[in-house]
Amino acid sequence: MSDLDAAQAPAGAVPSDLPLSDRVQEALAISLRGCAELLPQADWVKKLQRWEATGVPLRIKFGMDPTAPDLHLGHTVVLNKMRQLQDLGLAVIPLIGDFTTTIGDPSGRNSTRPPLTREQIEANAKTYFEQIRLVVDMDRAEVRWNSEWCDPLGARGMIQLAAKYTVARMLEREDFTKRFQSGTAISVHEFLYPLMQGYDSVALKSDLELGGTDQKFNLLVGRALQSEYGQEPQCILTMPLLVGLDGVEKMSKSKGNYVGISEAPSDMFGKLMSISDDLMWTYFTLLSFRPLSEIDLMKQEIALGRNPRDCKVLLAQEIVARFHSQADAERALEDFNHRARGGVPDDIPQIELSGAPLGIAQLLKQAGLCPSSSEANRNIEQGGVKIDGTVISDKGLKIEAGTFVVQVGKRRFARVVNSMLSEGTATQLKGIRRVAARRMVQAWAAPAFTLSIDVDMSKTLADAKAIDGVTVTDILLKACADALVEVPALNAHYNDEVVTTYPEVNLGLAVATDAGLMVPVIHGVQALSLTEIAERRRDVVTRAREGRLTTADIDGATFTISNLGMLGIDRFSAILNPPSVGILAIGSSKQTVSVVDGNITIVPIAAFGLTCDHRAVDGATGAAFLTALRNALAKQLVG
């Protein structure tokens, strides 16, 4: 059976020409539980029969790129399958893609994924292990890192590997096809990702590789490469992407429809109780370890009149107990029932605020009960806000000094102590804000000088209007990167009398947030298209304003841009962002009388101010950069 034929066969179809023992039938049933595709299924049955006959465990591979530190229940769907196969006695191999993460998986992407640093990979991997072991028995697992065989491969080996797959086959991937047809950039290194994932299967001699439905292409590459290397091809088993709490979109933190596996037991329990009765059965199949026969019995009992809530409680308790403890699961149920009766949980956080009287929306935002004032107002309009048990309907309500129990929705509670501003509240700077404060001290210690230049912004403003999704700031970022490539002395760091210049342009972008000024970093700007820059800029600005930046997001800037022109500031001098040796201050565009080709005309002029660390940069270098920047803005840009 070909891969294509197998892909078209129904997942539950058992080859009729193969006599199956009870043990093999059980293993096949467990393999098929909840899966999207098992292909070629006939080959997997043969492998299971060989395992039964020889006693040699089959090798089950599941690769994970540690791209983010926290997992949610959607990530555990494949891990659950691994645990089920592990309990059968098969050899499971959790593979940490520390090498492939430096490439960046392009699956499902419409732009190049930024690779992570080694430090980010190691930090994320540590967190992965802590969370994975809550599902998989890591003492019985063969944990591997793909750098073991990928690093020694070298340039010659990489070329030999690349020769075993064609560009035509690679472009069969749907996401590559869409990007190619739309003219969106595809970096050559992205072709290496499925090849390296496939090579992992060769190195591990895997019999079965697990993955989500979005990984099917990569998994099939593994089969093809194993054949090229003279190995028996692996089978592949894909699991569906878990639908989130909303019952519509796949589970995602960005969509807010997720259950994090490190969430508090009561929060996890409450979220699971909120899913629809229909969605509950999908969660039972993909997340529960209960036998399917037991789940089928529950369905029959509900059809005869049993309350679906009883079954949902069993599901929620099982999952809470898995990631916390049985005692936590029991307490979460008690807490849920208590809340359902209108009660207040015993362990709600106490939040101290100042500035009474505070508007209700601002109070909810500052207390962390709502992410924004607009979200707070929406909850008020929907009758979802209570203070000391009383529903609040007035969005203009001012909350005087005092202590109140505030509730938003069914699960968010806080005891808010609202005091007068005169009492004062000292706040110790932490995390990113502490880092920013320390850098300010360093900046004032540097012997800095400032140069300025006036720039005709006619073309920049026209380009921003003409290219969909692109702003003036995006064009400035691109032009700045081009200028830094031309004048690399400003793409540098100064540390202890050592100046280090960098080939990669990592631009820090000053962003005003409710928590103060943040400077998230967009990495590798010199290699990005204008539309890719716009996408990265929107992402970091959004996360900065939502308070979701990590320390890694603000590290590594080689140069910084501060655009206060959008706020109406004509010109200003920016403070250095150490250890970077330069920062660009951009003022607003003003209609100015100018002489162009002998004719008097009115053009938009903006003042650009460059602040430099004089220990690393002299005035001539700064002037050369500003000239290069002005020239870059005058060139034709490509979206």
C-alpha cells in the first residue's frame, strides 16, 4: 500500500487478510483511539505482530521543538498517545529538537519563523521536561536530543542529505505552495527542517512517529529518507488538533481558549466544566485515560437521563489529578460547587491598590481581573461584575477607599484593598522593569553626543499608504537595517572598552505601555521583507502592551529606534539603550516650504536625531549613518 493509498483509507479499517491476536488487536485499538490517521495501517499491524513474536519493543518517536516554555492541554494530546503506547510495553523516545529549533519549523506558517538562541532553547527544554513527565513516565523513556547526530553531520553530510529529496517534493507542502504562489519569501534553510526531522527518524531507527495533523508532511519525509538509507520505513500516526474551550478554534493561548497544564487546580477545573456537552466527548477521547467502553457507557447513561454534568466532573477531576493531585481535584470540585452556590473561594488573592476613588474599569484592570479597560466595560455590560455580591451595572462608578471582594465572571475573584493616594504605596521594580531601570543608569554614565538631520518623508508616507498592513514605523525599521548594514560600526555593543560589531541587525523598538516604556527586540531585520517586519512589529508591540514580554524579548538589541513622531513630538534626543552604541529618535512629519529642482514646494519633513556612545562611535561615523538612512528611505521598497 502506498502512502497515498494509506492516507485515503479510513483510520479504523483493519486489514482483513491478517490474523490478529488479542494482544495485537488491543495494541491496534489503543493506537487508533482518537487518531486522525495511522498509515500505512497494514504495516503497523505487521510491526505489532513482529513485536509480539520477538519481544523486541517497537520504537516510538515523538519530536518536540522547545519553542515556548509553557504547555496547554492541546500539546498533551500526542503525549497522551505516547503514554498509552508506553503502557503497552513499547519503547517511547521523547526527542528534544534542540538542533531543529535553531532552524524553525515552517509548518503552518505564512512567514519565516525566527530561530531561537541556544540559551532560549535550553531554558524552554528544562520547562518541557518538568511538564512532560506529568504525562509520560520519563524513567522508562529514551530521551534524546537531535543535536547528537545533526551537529556531527557537517556541511558535507548536509549536502548529501539534501540530495535525497527534491524541490518539487518539498513544494508539495501546502504552506510552502501558498507562500511560493503569493510571492512570500521562503528561506532556503526552511527546506532543511523537514529533511532534518526526517533524518531524526533515520538516526533513531523509529518504527512509528507521532505528530499533529499539521506535521503529516514532515512525518512522511521521515518514511522516504528511511527508505533512502536502506531502513524499514516508519509508520506515522497523526492526532487531531484539540478544539479550545470555545468549541470553535484550536486551543491556543493567543485566542484565550486554553487550559494551561500549570494553571491552579480550581482554574483548570472551572475551565473544563465550561466546555459544551458535545465537546466533552472529544476531550474524553483525546485527554482521558478511561477505557472507550467506559466512555460509551456514559453516553448511554446520558441518553437515558443522566446529567452530563456528572460526567464532566469526572473528566475535570481526572485531568486536575494528573497535573496536580487527587486531593487538589477534590478541593477543586468543592470550590466549584461553592462558587456555583454564589460563595466566595477561601484562597482568593488580596490586591492592594491606591488612588481612591478609582473608576470601576480601572480598578478591574489594575487588580488583574481584566486585561484592559474595554474588556472590563464589556463584563460590566454583560452583568458579569460583582462587588461584595452586588452586580455592578454602572460603568462610570467610582470605588471609594475600602476593602471589597470583587468578582468577574464565574472564576475570577480578588479581595481588593483600595486606599487613598496620600497613603502611598511603594512598588519594588521587578523583572523587565528592573532591567530597564538599570539600563537607564548605564545610559546616563555613557559619554554621548547627538547628531540631527532633516528628512523628506514624502515617499515614506506614500509607501505606508500604498502597501497593505505596513506603517511608517515598519518602513523606518527596514531603512534603518539597510543603513546599519552599510555602516556596521553603529550595529554594535560597547562593554568594558571592547566594541563588538554584529552581522545581524536586531532592532529594539521603544513602545509605550501602561507599565512604562518597553523596548522589545525584532531580530534579524536585515534579512526580512517589509511585510515580515510589519508582522514581527505587530507581534512584539501587542505582547508588550499586554504585559506578555519575557526577558529574552528585550535582550540582544544591536540598535534602537524611538518614534515619538506619531505622538506629535517634533524633535527630541533619545537616551542610549546599553550596551547598544546608537539610538535613533524620530520626530513628527511637518509640512515645510522647500526648494525642489528650483521650484518652491511644500513637503513633509521630519527631524531624525542620532544619539551615539562616543566611546565607540565618532561624529563622522554617525553622519555617514544618517546619510545612508536618508538614502535608504528614498529607495524603492518591496513589500
